[in-house]
Amino acid sequence: MVFSSILFLFIYLPVVLAVYYIVPSRWRNLWLFVVNLVFYGWGEPVYILLMVFSICLNYVSGLLIGKYVLTDRKKARLVLVINTVLNLAMLFFFKYFDLVARTLSAIPGVRIPTLGLSLPIGISFYTFQTMSYPIDVYRGDSYVQKNFIKFGTFVALFPQLIAGPIVRYKDIARQLDERHESLDQFANGVQRFIVGLAKKVLIANNVGMLWDVYANASPAQLTFVGAWLAAVAFSLQIYFDFSGYSDMAIGLGKMLGFDFLENFNYPYISRSVTEFWRRWHMSLSTWFRDYVYIPLGGSRKGLPRQLINLLIVWSLTGLWHGASWTFLFWGLYYAFFLILEKMFLLKWLDKHKVIGHIYTLLVAISGWVIFQQTSVSQTLVFFRAMYGFGQAGFCAGRDLYYLAGFGLLLAAAIFASLPAGRTLFARLPEKLRSAAVPALIALVLVISTAYLVDSTYNPFLYFRF
Amino acid sequence: MKKTCQIVAIAVFLLFIGGFFVLNIAMPDREFSQQENKYLQMLPEFSFKALFSGKYTKDFEDYTTEQFAFRDAWITMKARCELLSGKKENNGAYYCGDTILPDFDDPGKEEIDRRVDYVNALAEKVDTPVYFGLIPGSTEINASLLPKNAPADSQQTVLDWAYSRSRADANVDLQSALGAHKNEYIFYRTDHHWTSLGAYYGYTALCESMGLTPTSLSAYDRQTVSEDFCGTTWSSSGFTWVEPDTIETFVPDDGSVTVLDLEKDPPQEGPLYVTSFLDVKDKYSMFLGGNSALRSIETGHDGPSLLIVRDSYADSLVPFLLEHFSRIDLVDLRYYRGSLAGYIGENGFDSVLVLYSVPNFTTDQNLFLLSM
């Protein structure tokens, strides 16, 4: 199930909220546990078993580690290693097996059949999230959760289950035991959810169509303007899609009394790639920092070791985004700029702020082209058009058509990716804001509903004849 | 944020999602949507088999969307929002004031060659003369109405290329006949078909190819049979505020014509105009009664016989052809699964017309049956 659907907005959410607030608070975790599984199993009911297995595995590991951590460190460590291996094996099996099988099969004489399993939704998110718990217990950063339902609620918590933010156990441990839902928090949650809904349904889905128009263009069709239009459109789409989803997750969390950490902080205003990754998908960067980079020694073991650590972390970050070597390349692409910045570029960029902005945007936008194109040849078609003028020249009639049709939306999206809107809104007189908030909520709900109802609008036409 | 503002914000949100939750349960489900001309998803029946195959959840999700309260109004609103945001199209159709034009994609020369080769194969296979006609669509004829720089490809290019590769006995010059009258009401504004007037100009082009003398326009008794025809592009675009079209007939159905639907077993006899279609959304189907694998028409006139390999444009053309032929058969390759050459041989047709609109010719997946 996804948030931006009629089913979620008008059936699942009203029922979940109504029952949640009707039942006494001691039953609320159980209710969440049940509806989380419904949410998760909606697309692939069989994978509920996978989810339950994952919950049991990490729950038991947590108990064992908690039991031994102070008395028998070795045993605790053994459990932790086994648990981590099992978690990663599950992720590998469902997500990467086919990639490895295909790659090895390219070697003459080797033939490994692919499995063609459908990817359990959110497995990359919840595996990371769940794994963090036994590690935190082992490190003494977190207490053991003895209540199975509470732990299960954490793992499958529907707001952030399928697209983050990646919530570490230690960050919401206390909220699982005791949370105080309040009017203030609920109202904030509603606002946050609506912001996310608008980002996803009104901006991301629509600018995405612009990318689709150009994505498969032949070199003879793709102009300079067209390529940039498409690349900017996708950069906006992925930001609004992803951050919109995070906003909805954070908003839903608040409605249920949870406070999740932020996941995005206006990444496109960054002045360096280093800063960009501090503002983009922050929960993922934090996870890799805490559970991979720092354990590997981070920057404490000399420069060569630090560079190797960076390469490891960014290879993994790339592959985390998808089971394809394209993503590995995309991760290393970022490692290249990050290392460059660590060595000397960052200091120079500090003094040349405008250049910093331009450079960061170029790296990010070009990076998204690598990220989204499935073939290297099509990526090159885009880069040639973006940087070397493609065969099709500077601009064509259809570019002007799409510029005219999407111009307003693109301008609005660019504005919305800057903090200026929020700043300006905060400066409005209190009274105006008080009136505007409910009106904006209603407006976003109405227009989003129109777009969502239309999304299955697929009339049967005697059109074909 | 002040407390009252918070309460109002929460109330707006909860009333909206809760209100539609209740409304959707309270309002009866519609089986059929006139606006979309399709059957809507009804509440799926639960079974564990359907659940684990994923079919149940998918159907249920379609159900929630297709039975959403005031669905038609939401769809129109989305179309309006698209136009307000500066776009000139919605769901693959261009908004051109009082006219809605479907988009067109040129499939490329190779693909056209592949398709024309099927026509050529038929022409080689049968001794009967084969006429090949491509009808430029509404978007081509009304290209001047398209939004500026609209990326609809030229159908004329496709047509010219196809004719240059055709080895049929004659290519019917429909584009000149229609182009010469492009300011007249020859295409519906809300549908992709040609009007009866458009079909008449198509008929004159065909007469020229076949060496027949067309009846002059003024000799017909024009009758308006519907003034509220909302066609396919009206449905697909969501531009439901565009004024409906008028349907006319030129040739009266005097009962001397016998239309046999051979798809049915036993064959079913029907009229030239099935007027019951005028009461439903799909009004264009009043011409001969819509799609069928095979129809055979005894015209009641003297003359040779003709087989038309059709798309639906042919249905409104047929009335004009009646007086020139004794028998006209219409075969639809989407449904007909026999040997075409065999059927032509068995029935000894005097001529064959392969007649398609350019958009259908470039997309139909059954043209290979021409060569069977």
C-alpha cells in the first residue's frame, strides 16, 4: 500500500486513526502491530511471513545479546554476528541474488539461474532499521525490548516502513513504551502529512511525466534544452517524491504520537557535495556513518584508510539504492567528489560560494541522470546533449511546448525546494496564517483527490477503431 | 499556531477523509460509467486464492478508486487543473477550444514498411483488385488547431511513405479530398471518427479511384439524428465541458438493405442504422451496429461486390457505397480469424478495399492477418 492512494487516504487511515484513539492506550501498540501487517501485506501477502520472521529473529537476538552483553561479551558478539549475517543474507537473497547470478553467468562456463523474485517492499529500509537494534543493545546504546508486540510495532511501523526515514531503535525506544499524543502534535502531523501529499501527488508525479517524455529519446531527438529540462524534472521528481514520502511518514508518526527524525533539509541549496549528503536522505547517511564508517575506523586511522572507508561506504550506499551496477557506479561517482572535497576542494568552495552552488547542482543533476538511466549508452546520450550539444542542436519546437506546459509547475517546484517559502509564510501575520492553514489543507486534499481518482482513469474506448 | 486554528485544521482533515469514507460506503456502486464508456470495478469477492495471487488486493484497490464518490466530477476537475497549470493536454488528448484532438506518434519507417508489406502480400495473393486507403485522422486535418509546437507527429508523412511503398492496385487519395474541405465539419470535435460529411468526401475519393460517379452532395436528404454525441476523445481527455457533437445521416435506411452479422450464430439480421445506440454513450456505433468480425450487406442494388477490410471509419462510409454495389462485406481483423484470401476466393469479390485510419493502421496488432 502507498500513502498516495485512495485506499490509504479514505479507508485505511480513517479506520486506523479512529480505532487507535478509541481504544485504551495500552492496546494501541497491539492495534498498530496488526494494521502494520495489513499495510505491509497488502501488496504481497506472503511476505508478511518474511516480516514476522525478521521481527522474531531480531527480537530473540536482542534478548540474547541483552542477556550476555554484561556477563559474556564473546557470546553476545557471536549472537550479534550471526544475527547481522542472517539479516544481510535475507536482504541479499531477495534483492541482489539475481544481479550476482546474472553477472557471474556472464563468465563463460558459469550458469546460475536467476530467481525472478519480486522485491519485498521496503526490505532495504526495514532490514537496516531492524539490524540496528541488536547492534545498539550490544553497544549499550539501548535497552532490551522484552515486549514482542512493542518490538514488532517498531519494525513494521507503517508510516516509515516502505520508504523511510530509517528509524534507529534507540531513537524511538522510549516512545514505544510511553507516548503522549497531543492536539498540538496531531495538528502538526496533519500539516506535515499534507505538505508531503502535495509534494508527492501534485509535484513529483507531474514533473515525472516530463522526464518520461525525454528519457528514451534518441540522440537525433534530444536537444540541449530538452536534456536539461528532463534532467531537472527528474531531479525535482526524486526530491519531491522521496521527501514528500518522508514528510507523510513524519506527519503520520506525529498523528500516532511518534516523533521521527528529519530526513531531508533542502538539499538543493547545498554549496558542496559533502553538504548535499548532509541534507539528502539524512537517516541513511547517519545509518552508514554509525554502523559502517565509524566502526571501520572512519577518519581516525590516517588518510589512506579514510579514503578506503569512504569508498566502501559509498559503494554500499550506491548498491543500497538498487540491485544494478549502475547504482554502484553512482555511489562511486559521489565518492569521487566527496574525496576530492575532503582533500582540498571544500576549503576552496568555502571562499567561492556561488561556484559552490552551481557545482553542487551540476553534480547532483548529472548524478540523477546516471541514477535513473538503465543503460550506459542512454546516459551518454544525455550527457552529450547536456554538455557537448547533442546532434539535435540547442532547442526544438517540442521543447518549447513542454517548457510552456510545465513551466509554471517547474517554477513552483524549484521555489518549493528552497527554504524561502517557509520563511515567508512564517513572516505572515499570525491571524492570516491561522486562516490559511486549514484553507490550504482543504485545497491540497481536494486537488490531490482529483489527481488520485484520475490515476486509474483508463477509459475503455472504441478508440482503437 | 493557535489552538482554534489547530482544531480547525484537524477537523478539516478528519472530516474530509472520514466524510468520504462514509460517503463511499453510503453511495451505491455503479456498474457502468457512461462518461468513460466502460464497466467499473465492483467489490471483488474474497478468496484466499485471490488474496495470495495478489488479485484480490489489486481489484480492491481499483474498486476504491473507480467507485469513489463523484468520480466523474473529480476527473473533470483534474483536467481543469492541468489546463490551469499551463498544460494544453490531458491523458493524451490536446485541448483546442471546442475541439479535442488525440495525440499521434509516428512509429517510424521500418514499422510502416512492415505494415504495408501485409497489404502488399494480400495484393499479390489474390487476383481481385486491391484498393488501399489510409484516412488521415482528425489531428492531421485539424493540425492548425493544435496548441503551438504540440509534439503530435505528422500523419501525412506516414501516409505518403506508406503509399510510396504500397503495391496495391490503387492507393485512394483520401487526404486531398479531406484536405480540400478541412474547414467544414468533417471530423467530430469530441471523437476521433470522421462525420458523415467527412465520410462523403472520402466516398468521392474512393469513387475516383474505382472509376465510379459519385452522387452529388445536394442530392442527399440530410437528417440530424443526435445532437448530444460525446465521443472517445471527450471521454479520454476529461474535457467534459466541451460541447457535444451532432450526428447526421445522408442516406435513408429505407429497409431495402439487409445487414447480416455473420459473427453471430445463427447470423443475425440488422438495420443500416441501429438507432438504439443513440440512447447510450457509444452513439457512433449506430452505423451498422458497431464492431463485428464479419458483416455482409445485401444492398438491394445492382452492381459488383466489394470486401472492405475495415476499421470503424468504414461504418459511416458504407451508406454512400450502397448504390454502387450489390453486396458489401466488412471484415474486422481484430476479431476475424479465418483466411482472408480464402474468404475472398470463396465469395468471388470483384474488388477489395483495405481501409484504415492512419492512427489505427500504425497501431493495430492484427494487420498480419492480411497476408494469411
